[in-house]
Amino acid sequence: EAINHAKAAPHVKIMVALNKVDLPSANIDRVKKQLQERELTPEDWGGETIVCPVSATKGTGIDHLLEMMTLQAEVMELKASPSATPRGTVIEAQIEAGRGPTATVIVQMGMLKIGDPFICGDYSGKVKSLLDDRGQPIKKAGPSTPVKVLGFTGLPNAGDELLVMDSERSAKTLGEERLLAKRADKLTVPQRATLESLLEAADGKKVLRIVLKCDAQGSLEALVGALEQIESKKIDLEIIHSAVGPISESDILLASASNAVVVGFNVKVENMAVSAARREGVQVKLYSIIYELLDQIKEAMAGLLEPEHRETVIGHAEVKQVFELSKGIVAGCLVTDGRIARAARARVVRKRQPVYDGGISTLRRFQDDVKEVRSGLECGIKLGDFSEYQVGDIIECYQLEAIAQKL
């Protein structure tokens, strides 16, 4: 599940620290094989994933892990300016007795100092105190430094950005505006994916994303295998995450972040997940019959495809005379084959070249409006706003049929 979350995050490089290698039962090759099965092939096995064996208790391999992290940062050109406007990201937040709301922040840019006014998420504040990772007070913190910040007016969320402002007034004003916007957002339900909705990938190809939970490993393997065998050149089925067990809150949050549908087979939904699904607007579909699940997934994939429009010619009429009436110019025609239908579309063909295409606005027999005129009969036809009829023109009448596409 952690691997799926990391893969779903954009511009994130995965590095693996293999802990507890000091134990006699440690089998590094077995873990590397399991990583390879999850598409994380280690570098020494010809892949791109950096794998560092470490021991937290004995300190083995920690220096090598830090070196690899530094090297990876250099390769990815991860740089920060200590002189820029300070900003950081909240890792964790809590309310502490005697301190109020506090947050652990990693400074990503600039130099965060005591006394700096800031905005973080929906709340403003002023840095009253900075504590390092050992709990010791410090006066400033630079890029990549984890620090506990005191001075929030409210409790921020993990992932919120802390940004230093020019003044306390501007920070307070922006905080009030964000709180008002948050209240307004609570009144609206976010539009998430449903099996019937249309999801499009960046390249324009349509994608149906699902999070799959099953009651047993055998069911899971069978379902994943069956779903992967659904062939379609027009639409992709992407399984974001698949696992055994009840549908949990983390499944809902993953589906929400990935714009996916949660599909459960012979499983229940945890109480926390029910409220999370309602809050996030994520659709949860439960099944107990494997063929019903597969059929509905196929129907959902086909339902994302727009129908093809097929043209069926139903008749032709030849223009014999052109009349100028008070309501406009009308073509006096003889239906040569098939029928001309009032509800259909028509095009004017002159010397085998179409010169107009549109709906029929008027279809008459003598003075009466009619729904259709059959072969061998005369009629008056007016097409939309077209008025440049010529004797000898052919009016071709056709219908558009919407044909549902197949996978």
C-alpha cells in the first residue's frame, strides 16, 4: 500500500532502506526479489531503485543511506536558496499543553527565524519559538531543517505549506479569507469519479481507475488476472491498489487522491471508511458474484466511450423548380427514390459536390405541412437558411444513428 501511494505521487523518487539486517534471520535477497515483483528492481539487479541495507539499533549502513540520499538530490537537482522568502511544509501537527497548536515543519526555502509572521493553511501566526529535533531551542532554521514551530492561531493539517509574510496584518487578513473560503467549500460536495463518469488521462485516452479489495488472496489474484485480460484499444483499466481485507479509510483517501472508484468483493466497509467516502464523494461498489463484477466493469468501460454516429441515406429528391415566396426561397422537388423525412437531415449535392448540409425547416405537399414524402411524389423543401437552389440539384436525405462503441 505504501509503494502504491509513493508511485501515485508525482515527481517522487523511491529509495528503499532495508532495516534489521543485523538479525540472523535477515534475508536481503528475498526482500529484493519481493521489491522486484512490485516493479522496484534494485540497482545491483539492473534496475533503478536504490536499496540500502541498514540497522537502526547498531547504526549499520546509515552513513551510506545518507550519502545515497544526497547523491540522489544532486542528480535530481534539488536546490534551495537560504536568502529567498522562507517557506516549508508541515509534517505533523498537534496541540500541546501549555504551548497550544504546534507543528513539525521542514523548511524548504529561505531562513525561518523567531518573530517571522506567517500563513500556514487556513491559519496565520507569528513564530514564537523554534525547537530542533532534540527539543532544544534555536533562533533560525535553514533549508532541509526539521523544526517544531510554536505560534499558530489554529491547528494546521499535515502537508500544509508555511509561508512567511511581510507583516502580521497581511498574514491575518489572508488567514481570514482562507477560512471564509473553507466554510464556502464545505457547503459543496466534491465531484469525484463514479463508474458512469468520464475520466480522461493526460494524453486524452480515457481511463477507468479502481481500488480493489477482496476477502481472500485467491479471489484477489483471480480478479486481478481477469480484469487485466479485458482488452480495449480505446480505454485503459488501471488498478491503483489491490489488497485483501475490508475497505478502510486509507483506501477511500487513495481513491480520492487518484480519482478512482473503490470496488469490493465479498468484503465489508469499515465505519470510518463510510464517513470518509461520504465526505470525499468517493463511490464504493460491493459485489459477491465475480461475473457480475467483471460484467459491470466492462459496461462501465464501454460507457465511457462516446457513441459513433453512422449515416444512413434514406432518399433523394431532384430540384425541378425554384420558388420565391414571402417566407423565403423554396425548392420544388420530385422524390426520385426512398423518402424525404421532415425530422431527418439533408444535404444539397451539385455536380457530385455537397454545397450545403443541415436540417429540413419546411416540407410541404401543396399547401400542407407533412412529415414525409415518398418516391414519385412532388414536394416543396426548404433547408435551414439555404437559398441558393438551382434546377438539377439533388437533395440527399439521411439519418444519423448513434452506435454504441465496443471495447
